[in-house]
Amino acid sequence: MFIDRVKIYVKAGNGGNGSVSFRREKYVAKGGPDGGDGGNGGNVVFKIDRGMNTLLSFRYKRKFIAQNGGDGAGSKFHGKNGEDIIIPVPEGTLVRDVQSGKLLKDMSECDEWICAKGGRGGWGNKHFATPTRQIPMFAKSGRKGEEWELSLELKMLADVGLVGLPSAGKSSLLAAVSDAKPKIADYHFTTLSPNLGVVNVREGHGFVIADIPGLIEGASEGAGLGHEFLRHIERCRLLIQLVDISCAEGRDPVDDIKTIDNELEKFSHELATRPRIIAANKVDSLDREAVDIEAFENYVKETGRKLIYISAYTGENTDELVKMADAMLEKLPPLKIYESEYEPEDKIISDGNNHDVTIEKTPEGVYNVEGEWLFNLVGQVNFQDRESLMFFQRVLLKSGVIEKLKEAGCKDGDTVSIYDFEFDFVS
């Protein structure tokens, strides 16, 4: 079974709580507070497993929760940090946030990526002792770990994609030019899942080729199997379009080219404009009197694509096809890597919490802004760091706090206070 799209839930571990404790020893006067800090929660980490080529491992397990940090203890004992949870995924997996649909990470450019960070451990009461507060009876609770509902989508990493109608000979060609062993039969059938193979052109040099299940008319709209796998050739730099030139299935090769062109265009205009080689397969069975070769060649010439006659069955011209593809790949840009569409502030805005705030103007003209989510946010921001401060400003803008301040009458130059952090308002 081939699975290339799945939804999962991940949660990082919560930070452990700080401890409230005091040193009590017989001969130690005024021992003071000695509550230890809580341990940090474990992270959720995605890791590329190059031995995987499907998301089948997620069929039965879809919840991944990292270990919580341990609570602090007396004698300044630090709580144990929670262990990370490692989630192996195939290379080429796209990780998206289900709620927003935005891309978080393309697992193609890195071996590991921390998806959800564990919560920081809370401080023990030893941190809160001051000359005027020598017996702090409180400690800080650990922070919650991040959690996501994610969609995993596999887009295979292949340099060359084989496309064509069912029984055009794609699996046979893949077996002839690469180390792949796809299912091949002498009857009419279509491949049920994509296959990858490595083509060795010369020592130390080659490329990856993917056999995509046969497309039929209407595939881009959900007909047949091909539409489920078109995403796997979106990264391909070059397409080899196989056409049954023998017309053994009773189809016109020109119509076959037009059908595939139409389906690729409907699915993705960018994909439809990808460089392409027309491989006229089954030339060993060609009856030149029954097929209008001149009309076929004229049409291919009009499209501006390269044409080669091959036989995947006998191996005729398959080496020449490989050399042609390799020469074209040398001039093409590298595989497409998808950029993240997610900003750090998006997580706070879309986490489902209530983002209501209360705004009150003091007699001194200061606008006090309060809200539970803002209180938690202020605790995470380092106001001495420029990037952290800019992050805080973007959250205020995207969450609507700035707009609500304007509605409350706040103007440029007025003072705004958010839990002891004050700044001059600028619209």
C-alpha cells in the first residue's frame, strides 16, 4: 500500500514546575530558599529517513507526544529534562499546519527539524529571594510545550518524471534504465503507486527517475489514479513523456500527447511548461503503414520538444534517451525546494485561544492593555533584543490589538502599557 498524505497530532513536553523549598540544617542558620528549577520539556523532532518512500508508518499511529520535564526539588535540584521524540519521515515530505494550510517545512533541505519546542522549566523560589523578600513562598510553573495538528504530504525527490497514459511502457522503461524493479505485465494494467529508480550515467554520476501511475483524461479533476500522484513530479526538472507509437491500444499518439498536456496544464501551469522529451515507445512493434509517422513528427516539432524512438522491451535507444536526459539536466536548475509560508507569530494568532483584550485609559493618559494570552506572550519576549521586539510588534498588529487601541482613541505619541512594558504608540 502506498500512502503519501496523512494528518497527525504532535505535542512537545511541558516544562517542569519550579520548587518551593528552604534549606533546613541543624547547624546552618538562615539557610534560605533552595527550590530547584523545573526541567525543560522534550521537543518533537522530524528526521529524514532515506530508507522510507511512503508515509505508511503513520497509518496506525498519529499522535506523538514528547516527555514532560521533571519538577524541581529542594537543595537546588534541577528537574530532569524531558526526552525528545524523533519522528522519521521520507525525504521530500512537506509539513503543513492543518488550521491555516500554510507550509511549515520542506523536509528536503535538512536532516532534522524541531517542529514543536518543549516548554521551559519554571524557576524555583531560589530565584525570587531579595533583600526585602527573604522568604519567597512561591515558584514559577513550567511553560506548556507547543502543539500542532499537522498534514504530511510526500512529494518525491526525482530529477526526471515519466508520464504517459496507462500501458505506455513507463514501468518497463524504468526497469530498463535504472536499478528499480517495478511490476511489469504483458496485459493491460496501470501502476498503483510511484516507483523511484537511480540511473547511472557514468561512474559517480547519475540521476533519480520516477515512474508516475498512468494518467487518463480527467485525471486532474479526480478521475483514475494519476491525479493522486501528480504532486510527485512537481519537483522534477525534466519530464519524459512516453507515447505508444505502435498504437497497440488503438490510440492515436498525437491525441495521447494532447491528453497528457491538457491534464498537466489543469493540474499546474508551471508543471506543464517543464522541459520535456517525447519518447515514442514500442518502436519494435511499429507498423509504419498503419501509423502516420510524418504527422506525428510534425506535431512534436511544433511543440518544440525533443523526440526519440525507443523500445523499453528490447532496449533499443534507451541508452541514447538516458544520455539525452542527462545532457538536458546539466543545463537545468536544481530540484525545487519549497519555502516555509509560516511566520513565528502565526502560531500565536492561530492557536485557537481567545485573543480578547481589555483597554483602559488612566487619568495620566496611559492606555493599559491586558489579556491572559498577552500576559503569557510578554513572558516569552526579550524586550532587549531587536528581533524579539519586532516579533512582539507583529503579533500586536496581526492579532488586532493595534486596531483596538485606535478604536479606543489612542493616537501617535500616546503611552501604551502592557504588563509593565511601556512604549509610545505609532500607528
